[in-house]
Amino acid sequence: MPTNTLNGRTFEVDTEGFLTRREDWSEDLATDLAALIDLELSEDHLATLRFMREDSATTGVTPTLRRMQTVGGFDIKTLFALYPGKPAKKMAWLSGLPKPVGCV
Amino acid sequence: MRDMEKLLILGAGTAGTMAANHLRATLDQDAWSITVVDQDTQHRYQPGYLFIPFWMKPERVVKDRRELLHDGVDFVEAAIARVHREQREVELVDGRRLSYDWLVIASGTRPDPTLVDGMADGALWRDKVHEFYTYEGSVALKEALAGFTAGRILVHITEMPIKCPVAPLEFAFLVEDHFRKKGVRHKVDITYVTPLDGAFTKPVASAELGGLLKDRSIRLAADFAVERIDNEQHRLVAYDGRELPFDLLVTVPPNVGQQFVTDSGLGNDAGFVPVDKHTLRSVVDERIFVLGDASDIPTSKAGSVAHFATEEFVDNFVAATQGRPLPNSFDGHANCFVESGRGQAMLLDFNYDTEPLKGTFPVPVAGPMTLLKPSRVNHLGKLAFEQIYWKMLLPGRRLPVSSHMSMAGKRRPKE
């Protein structure tokens, strides 16, 4: 697995750049990663990422957008506003979770 | 003499029927009763739903569930209300209660078109908005296709996971071939619309299948998260503002588990039962196993998975009832034919850890099947499977295909 370094932090990623080790993640790393895709993380952004971390810790998988809405209470339209274009993918990448594929 | 042990199986589809027949051949007739519950008596060959819009006679996919169960398996026709696992009882909608010592949940998944605004509640439902994940839907789509000679068709997946994740791709290839044969292909615009970032989830298969879409001049609209169907303007609307006009929308509604699973407190947010992915045993109740689409295991919801998993399950179940450690570990093996039109099909073979790869199956080089590449022999294999399903799979005869995936014949992509 390739290793990336960003602002002095080292972390392991898969071939598509998603973190492979849960413990490599921190909110500071997320903030630095966000800058790479022209996002400045607000409290609203961080609330989504925290939910994803907590939820996946119990389920073992990256939550879907529907789950973000039904379980997390986030409005899907709001998620598209916070993460333009591809919210599920961007949120997974920023929260250090595997790319959401909903299985095969 | 001690009481009979009671095994109750919820659902008489592929997994439930296989499990009942395998276990009836394994468990002592004098010591074990096996009862299967289903809400109706019609077993449907679901792979046939893909073909009904094109050529398969609808009545051909249906057989009586009771005739598919071996002697010594009791059948109860009733809808299930909920599982009371503290009492080890299953409550039926008609008020009856069935007690059990061991429970197998094999109640599958169902499409729920009420979860998308403008789908089931829209004026265009079963008119210009169709699905082929139910018997009724597939038959209605056949009529819609017969009268369609020009315009825009969207083949659409609402969200993952869905049963048989390759079926919408197959439909796209078959519908393209359908219009080509009718000589009106140039008047029909076909777009494949998916919430994924490509034609499929895994890189090698996504590239091969995406290439085939391109070869057939089928457009790809990726990363499409549908918000609603606009029934007045005939448009599929995404959260990011994209709008795709259609004259015929063939959608796959969200797939969810059965209501009784949720009502029993056994399901996740989509109604699928969390299990250990290698043993299919419930994570909250050791007396419950879950087979087929009803569980949350991270592999395809497909008949082949139900088949391979059930074969691994039989010995595990016997061990569990005797208090022994479970001997078998299921690897998530799936084996799916993908109809690609032109009388050909592709074959995917994969598991939890290995994505679908190119190569030959089941024998290296000799095949005769080709992995991730269209061929006539794959298509004939898919057609032949219908008889194998009824005559070998459901009765519980072992096929000459290992329930564990093999790397023989597969080529790893170059790093």
C-alpha cells in the first residue's frame, strides 16, 4: 500500500487515495485533506465526518447517503451543498473510510 | 423419548428451499422437524425476470413452492408479523405463533419504489416508469417495450445494494440488441444511469463493462444520486441538479429487507440482518442464521451467493446444534453470468477479497467459459442454468463448482 505525507502527517492509502488504517485519521488531517479539494471545513462539515466515523465504528462499513439521512438526520440536499458534486465519495475520503460502493 | 427439535425457516425462495432440502437429508427424521413459512405458494425463477420483457413466457418462471420441498418438510402459507426471539417464537399475521429451537431467516430483499419521490406515487408508474425486479413489473415492461419504437430510454439504479447488481447492465445490453434487431436502434437513445462512479463497483470489471457500453453506443451517466422523478416533465432529477429527460424509464427501486425483520428489531436501517460474514450467524442471537439476500454480508445479493453460502452453512448448522465450533468459513463467493446481447454473455467470479478478474472458468486456459469477456458459451451456460436451478440446485444436489472461489484461470491486473 502506498504511503502519503501531508503537512508532516504520514498515512497509508489505497490505490484510489482512501485511507486504509482507521487510526491514521484525525480532524486536523481531514482539514488538511479538505484544502486539497478546495473545501474549508465548517462545524457543519465536521458534524457529518464525526457521524461517519462513529457510525462506521459500529457497522464496519461506510454509511450511504440514505443512512446519513435516516440515521444521522442530515438532509441529503444539505450534504450536496456542503460537498458539491460527489458528497458520498468526498465524505468517505475526508473521514478516512473506504470508498462507498454499497458492495458489488 | 425426548421432544423433537424444531427448525423453522422463514422464506421458501432459493436459500430457504435449498436449506430445507439439504438439512432434511442431513438431520434425523425422528429427532428434527423442519417447517418452512412463506406468504404465498409461488416460487419464481428470478433470473427469468430479465428475459420476460424480451422473449421468455412469464408462466415459465413459476413453480409451486410445495413441490420443490422434499418429503418431511412442512410448509405453512402465511405472512410473517415478527420474530419474538426471547420466547423463540414467530408470530404470523393471522395471529398464529410457531415456536422454534433454531431459526433460519431466508426472506430475501424486495424493491421498495415508495422510497423515491415520484416513483410508485407518480402518474407515470407502470406507464413510462417501469422496473423488472418483480413478476408484475417485468410483465408490464414487456408491454411497454412492445410499443416503443423511438425515443429516450434510461436504465437506472436508484441506490446500492441491489439484488443481482449486474442485472441493470444486462438489461441495457439486451434492450440495445432488441432495438437493433427491430431495425430502429438509430431512433432510440439509451443511457445507463448509476449512483456509482462507473459501470460497476470494482476497477477491472468496471473498465470492461464500461468499454462494452461504449462499444454499443450506450451513454453512461455516473455519480447520479436521484432526488425525484418529475412526472410532468418526464425527467429524472438528481440532487446535484442534473436532469435527464426520458420517454421510458427502467429503474431499479431501492432494495430493502422484509418489514417483519425491521419490526422484530433484527434489521439494519435497510432491513437487512447483521451477521458474521463467514458463518451467516446473527450477531445478536446464536439460534438465528440468515441465508441469501436477507443478510447484510458485503457481497452481491445473488442466487449464486445463496447457493454457495447454503452449502457451507449445512455443516455449520449441525455443529452449532451440537455445541461444536463451526467448521466452515464462507468466503463471499459469487458467480454471475452477465448477458451482453448479440447472443453472448460474460461471466464474473469473485469473493469478499478478490474482485472480478479476466481469464477462463472453471479450468485455466481451456475454460470453456470466459471471464469478463463476451462469448457464446457463457450465454448458453446462462440459459442452461434455468434447468440446473430447478433440477439440481433447489433439490440440494451438489454441482461440480466449488463453493469456495478458486484463483485457477484468473489473471491479476498488472500493478
